[in-house]
Amino acid sequence: MELQMMREMLDGSKLVLAVDINGTIVETDAAHHDGSRLTLFAIDFNEMMADSKAFTQAVKAKPQTYEEAMEMMKTTPGVRVELRDSVSVRFE
């Protein structure tokens, strides 16, 4: 029941933390970039909820450390996260 309510509340939702570069990216070591946007963290809840098992695991997960949380997010469908502590970008 609780998970179904979450599904209904989050349907169509996305959460994105990104940097839009004012220029053209020439070079970057960021894992997720498209055009002039670097995505640091993104969740597409519909994609995440499409896999019921993965969604349930993500909702119920209780990572104890930052590293555990990053490892969990790395394998969760619909989640993109920058795992580096810092990224470099060269733009024009």
C-alpha cells in the first residue's frame, strides 16, 4: 500500500541537479554530459519504478556510508550520479 502511494505521487517526476555551461564543452571528464549540460545527479522516477524489485530495494535501502549510497545509486535503474569528487570541463 505504501509503495503504491509513492508510485502515484512520483509518477512522471524527475529530479535533476545539472550545470548548464555557457558555451561549448570541448573536453570534460564528467560521466554524464549532453551538449552543454553536465548532469551531477538525476532520477527519472518512472524509469526507476518500472522495475518493481529495484524500486522496492531503493526505497527500503538504508546505506550506512556515502560509499554504500553511491554504490546503490550506480546500479539503480533511472538514477545517474557523478561518482567523482570533482569534474573538469574545458569550454569555449
